[in-house]
Amino acid sequence: MPFGITLETSPTKPNFMKRIILSAIAASISALTFAQPMVGSNLTIFSEDGNKFFLILNGERQNTEAQTNIRVEDLTQPYYTAKIIFADKALGELSKSALMVRDADNMPQEVVYKIKTDKNNGKQALRFFSNQPVMPNYIPPSNVSVYHFGNPQPAQTVVQTTTTNVNTGSNVNVNVGGIGVGMNISINDPLYNGTTTTTTTTTTTGTVSTPASGQPAPRPNAYAYGDCSYQYKMNPNDFASAIETIKNSSFDETKLSVAKEIISSNCVSADQVASICNTFGFEASKLDFAKFAYTHTIDRNNYFKVNNVFGFSSSKEELSEYIRSVR
């Protein structure tokens, strides 16, 4: 007599519920993971001997004032072309065509390079120092000047703390359709209810000066273009005081030092650069200042006006070569 046996099994309820809940949690975690924004690498370069320098990455100057220890954040590419220009021209310049800021697995890194004196030739050299995975919520030491890539203004960090009451209990509803099985599970654990304190760190890039009468408004993202491009020149009263201060110095060397100090924290026009150059008695001082002031000039397209202060064509040619090198 033919016969058949049918076996019907159902999972044990506790194990089955555990698998359902774990699957739901895993799916939530996966969704949160893919929602995270891209994390950039951070690059720190410091001078072992304390020499101040400007850093240029992919042709963009990162700092408007020479520093000895610079950190640039939000680097999203795997490598960058780097150039170091020292405030002391006698130290020359350094270049690196492929400075890596990610590891072999393309993961973002905290990369540190140092500038040191080569014992063999006495010249400055850029050397790899260390790297490690990006550190969340890292607070740099006070002696490090922090910049965001493409923004030459130092970052100002503002920390805000907000306390909110939140219900962190969990509700899980599971409906399973099957042979003779129907479930509805609700989990709400009051032990997880409480108060959460959230600390938010925001970064600003300083303020933009009020435009003087007759001056064009800057681009909304003017800082992304670097230095003083599309900013505002010194107003006439402040500039007149600056010229008087420079003239009161007895020697060209002192005048040059004072002029650079003034320009380091101000933006000027090409005409103002020419006026300052004319306070110097020596051609070399005029040329030195004209090079220094270029990145602090709002109308670089008019920089040809500065050529009129030179008495030698060789000075004009040297200035032109310098400008081409920093563009």
C-alpha cells in the first residue's frame, strides 16, 4: 500500500525572533554606514628649524601668512602636488610632485611631513615623518595653523553644546506569515530612555570687510580663489598712515621689514604697491617688496603698473618670472 510521510518543522520561537531582530539591526547599521559623508585626509607640514613658509597644493596657496607649522584638512584626493616657498628667499623653494595623503587601500590618513636641513648639502629638504588613520574630533595644538583646502584664511573653531531629552528605547514590530505562525513583537525598554548631550563643532573662516565706496563686491566664495583676489584694498587714511610709518624708518632694510609686516595683514591695489616701492632707495628692495606684495594685491591684472618703479629691465623681467611661478 503506497504511503507518504510529510514532515513540517517550525523554528524554535526564541531563536527565530533573535534572527529577525539581528537582521533588522544589521540593515539599519548598513544604511547608516552608506549615509556617511566622504572623509578627507589631513596634511601637516612643519619646519624643524622654525623657518616660516607658504604651502601651495595643486597650484593653490593655502596660507596668506608664512607659518612654521601648517595643517591642511579636507583633502579628498589620494595625492597632491606640493610646493614650499620660504619667507626667507635665501632658503629657496621645495617641490614634491606626488605627495600621498591616503594609504595603499585608499583610506584617508593623518599625514605629517617635516622640513629639515640636509646634513650633506646644508639645504632644506621635505621629508616624510609619520601617518596614521584619520582621528575623529582631533583638536590640533595651539602652535599649529589650521586651514581647509583652498581656503587661505585660518579656521576658527566654535564649539557648541546642546542637551536634549531623547527616547532611545527601541520598538521592533515583526510580522511573519507562515504555516500556523503569526507574530507581533513590541520591545520598548525604559532603561534606555534618558538625556543626551550633543557637542557640535563648527568652523568659520573669518569675516569679510565692508567694501569701500566705489570698490567692486567680492565673489561670494572669494577665499577659494586664494589670498587677496577680489577683496578690498587699504582705505586711503590707513594707507597714508602706513606710508608715513615706512618713510620714518632710516634704512631700506628696516623700511622693507616694516612694509612687509603691514602688507601681511592687509590687502592692497597695484597702485598702492607701486607707491610703497617708491619709498625705497635701492632697486633690490623695490624688487623684493614687489614680489612679496603680489599675493596681497586685489587687482593682479594691473600689476604691470609696478614695473614703472624699476630703473633696470632686468628687475622687470625677474618680477615677471616670479609672477609666472606663483600663478
